[in-house]
Amino acid sequence: MVELSPPQLDTVFHALGDATRRQMLRHLAEGERTVGDLAKPFAMSLAAASKHIKALEAAGLIHREVRGRTHLCRLAPGPLASAHRWLGFYERFWTERLDGLERLLREEDARRTRTPEGDKR
Amino acid sequence: MVELSPPQLDTVFHALGDATRRQMLRHLAEGERTVGDLAKPFAMSLAAASKHIKALEAAGLIHREVRGRTHLCRLAPGPLASAHRWLGFYERFWTERLDGLERLLREEDARRTRTPEGDKR
DNA sequence: GGCATATTCAACTGCATGGTTGAATTATCC
DNA sequence: GGATAATTCAACCATGCAGTTGAATATGCC
């Protein structure tokens, strides 16, 4: 919901830049999971998985509720929404592809002339 | 457009996990830029900026065209679109927030019963 | 209390990353 | 050809990260 600051975006995108952590998010999308549950699918120590979970938590991507001796994790969609909206800024570049800007650039390419809309240098 | 493999998503999200590189993408959204143009706003050596640009290039986020002794960079929106769609999978979690699943989870929280839809463990 | 379970902490290792500087490369200009 | 400009390369350094193992901390169970 809220606009994330650059350092927050750093940690969110960094957390997403690891297949293990993305897989954990997928599992959490099916429902809440304990640390042990999240670690099970991976061929790594529990301590290593715990670190991944802490990375997700630090990024605000999951919340943890300590229930007795188990820690229950669930998805926290806010930062995902922010990252999604951050990428949405560039949506015009792939929706206008091949009819708008992109074609202009390619034509410019062919002509080998100087930069057309890159005037704001 | 195309679905990115996990290693590709790794490099894309990793590239996005740095404020300098995200800023470079913002500049490229305004039009094509040379390596020197992209480096100018930052208080770092050209060599360092060059490495950032190579990271963006490796992730497929930009394309480079060597024109004489200058290298012209432009945005390549494909991987951004893929990352956007990857995040889109979780959209239901922030759109259904506070009326659907999220409320169920919170109610479950209050009742302190065992996991409701987390049956696929 | 005593034992097993769930999770983290601490210390260590190997490797990647982001930065530096100085030299090398390639192209343009005169 | 020689000087200048744009960019990369190579070597190096500090830091951070992902993984390990072994000990520590709680909690639950009998």
C-alpha cells in the first residue's frame, strides 16, 4: 500500500532475488507455515533456512507469530504490492512495444541518425 | 513476454535490488543514454558505473548499441514485464486484503485454533 | 525434573559484490 | 600520426552473503 523508500526497495528486491526465498513465498501463498515446514523442501540446514526466513521478514514480506515453541509465518503482501507498483511504472514500455516508442527506436536504429527523444541529457 | 527461469529471475531481481541501478533505469525511461550519461549523476568512478550497467545488461533489462566510441543504452522491458507478472501472482493477497483470506487468517488468529487452509503441509 | 522438539545464535568458510585506481582499448579530431 | 575522449579491463580491497556445524534457548510432554 505505502510507497517504499529506496532502502526498503533494496531489501525487498534483494529478498526476491533468491530462488529459495521465492519458493518459500509460494508455499506461504498456500497458507501459513512454520519455520520447519518452510525449511523441509530444501537441501540445506535449518539454520540456513532460518536465515532466509529472516531475510523475508526483514523485507516485510512475511510476518511471524511465535506460538509456543513453533514460529508461524504468513505472507505479508504490502511490500509485494509496492514492488509490483514500482514495476508498473514501466508498464507502458512493454505494452506500447512494437507500435509506439519501441518502433520509433527501431526505425531510428535503421536510419542511424542522432538520438530523437533522448534530448533531456 | 516470455516466462523467465528461476536463475533469470535471480539476476533480474538482483539487478533491481540496488538503488543506483534502479535510478539508471529511471533515466533510461526518459530515453536512450550513453554510459557516461548514466554514470554522471553518481558519486562513483566510471568503472563502477560501468559494472552496474553490465549487471543491468546481464539481466536483460537494457540493450546496448555501440555507436562509434560511445555505447548507447536503452531500456529492454521484457524482463521487467516478467518480474511484474511474477509479482502479479500474489495480487489476490493484497486486493483481497481485509475482506477475504486476510480476514479469515486474522479471525483464526483470534480464536487460536489450528491452521485452517494450511492443510497442504 | 528430565527428555525431546523447534528454532536461533555464534563462529567459521568460501565466494560474490561494489568500490577503488591505473593501464589498455578503440574511435574521433586535427 | 598524435592527442583526446569514451569505455572497459585487471588487480586489488573491504564487506556482505549463503552455507556449514555445534552449542544455546525455549517450549511441550511424561
